[in-house]
Amino acid sequence: MQLPPLASDRATQLVFAFPGVHILVVGDAMLDTFIVGRVTRISPEAPVPIVAFDHQTQRIGGAANVAHNVTALGGHATLIAVMGQDDNSTTLMRGCRDAGIETGFIATDSERVTTTKVRIVTERNQQVARVDYESDAEISGDVEHGILQAVEKYGAESAAIVVSDYLKGCVTRRVMEAVIDTAKTTGIPVLVDPKIPHIDYYAGTTMVTPNHHEAEAATHSRIRSTTDARLVAHAFRDRVHCESILMTRGDQGIWLLANEAEGHLPALAREVADVTGAGDTVIAALALAMGAGASMVEAAHLANQAASISVGKFGAATVSPSELLRAVSITADA
């Protein structure tokens, strides 16, 4: 069953309300580095391409990319995260400031490295290799205590809280408990981009947004059809004990399971350049829409439209309000 449509004028009303919405983002921030070059030959030392360096770019990723998507869509974002005490943390912090993100509490830990993903890509955006720098042990002690205090402080000022869990240590059981308690006290929704090893942390949240692979893993099921998606969404919600599920299914679109409605929306992307960070765009758009007063169905429509724009760009990308409104208008006229 397909979800009911979203009227263009209602979508416009919601997007125009984004500038008044403040989203708190808690989770694993990271730095994405792209080393770009030309490949014209294979190495004589091993069967690997030789990349002749051309240039290097850096973008904020993970939880920072969620916050960036919030600000790019016109909302206000506060980021709570953990970084190392290294050059990459300086670059990441500068990137956050440039993106208009309020760095409410960024803990630095001398025992950790700032999570950094280095991708070697060709001029045609084909990835050759990736090198990850990370410390994935869960935070504790003074670092965790600082995160807990920040959640309570900034959560009280927000319209929604997004937890961006990449299993890099920031999202602990105590952090999730603080997020849920703060949200219940203030009456705001909590949205989680999950990782399966932490699935027991998310009980009591408003919405969890697994991709179909994560949903399959959590429920020991396979999804081959919309009927399967419906059954797996119910099983996932029962397993997590959350209120709603929005499952992303790649080129099959999304499946929403909420108390008010359930059903699917087809994928809208005409060309897919890169799915990196698409989940960040989805959850940012969901949180902004819900913070602006959207129903779950309305929020799902806007998130689906935003994702269709994001995957047409290379790397962890953002979407502007004008791009979103243009996409909504095209869909409504189709």
C-alpha cells in the first residue's frame, strides 16, 4: 500500500517553517577526506591502480553531516560529539562552524583519534580504496559525564533530538537514556539512525530509521517485496520497542510504520551518483519536518524527496530548501 500524497502547498508551508526549528544532534562526528587523482596505469609492484594525485577535499561526516543537512535545509542545529586532540579535530570543528552548526559540546579525548575516512577516488568519482582512522571504544568517565550534561542542557532548547550512531563510541547506553529522559521531560521526539549492536539502547524512542540490510539483520529475515518490508518493519519495531519505523530500501524507496499510517513511498531519484550520507539527509529532513509540525506521513514524503536529491550528488551531500521545494513541485505535477 502506498502512503497518501503530500500536497505541494502543505510541503511549502512545512519547509518555510524550517528556519524556526532547532534540532539537537548527538552522535559520532567524523571527517571525510577525498584524495582525487587520475588513473592511467596499473602498478608493476602489485595489481592495483596508480593514482596520480590531483587535489584533496574534506567534508564533515557522520553526525556532523546530519547537523549540516539540518542547517542546509534552513534549520538550526546543535551538535554534541566526541573528537580526538589532533589536527583532524581542528579541521572538523572548522567545517562545523563554516556549516553554521552550533558546537554545543564537543568533547576532546586525548586517548582517541578523530574518526576520519580517507577515500582515494578517480576524477570520475570511482573509489579506489578507503583508509579509516578511528577509536571505537565507548566513552566513559568525565567525557561521558560531559556528554550527559550537554544532552540535558541543549535538549531542553530543541524541537527534536537526532541520535546518529556509527558505533564509534559516543552513543552509550547512558547517553541514550539521557536523550530519552530529556525528550520525555520536554515532550519532543527522538529519532535514531541505528546500528544493530546497539539495538537494545533505542527502546522508548519515537522513530528508528534502519536501512533494509539492518532491518533484515535485526529480525533474521529477508526482504524481497513490499509485503516482506511490512512484516519486517513490524518485527523490527517489536524488537526495538520504539514507536515508529522508517525503513530505507535503496532503489525500492522507503517503508513507514507509524501509529497513524503505514505504507511505502517509491524511490524518486532519476540518477544515483553516490548513496554516501543519504541516511543522514533522510533523518535530518524527518526531524525538521516533525519539529515543524508535520505528521509522520508528511515527514516521510519530505525525507524521501530530500534523499532523492542527495544521492544524485557525490559524497556526503546536503539539500537546500529550494531544491526540496522544486522536487516536491515536480512530483506533485507529475
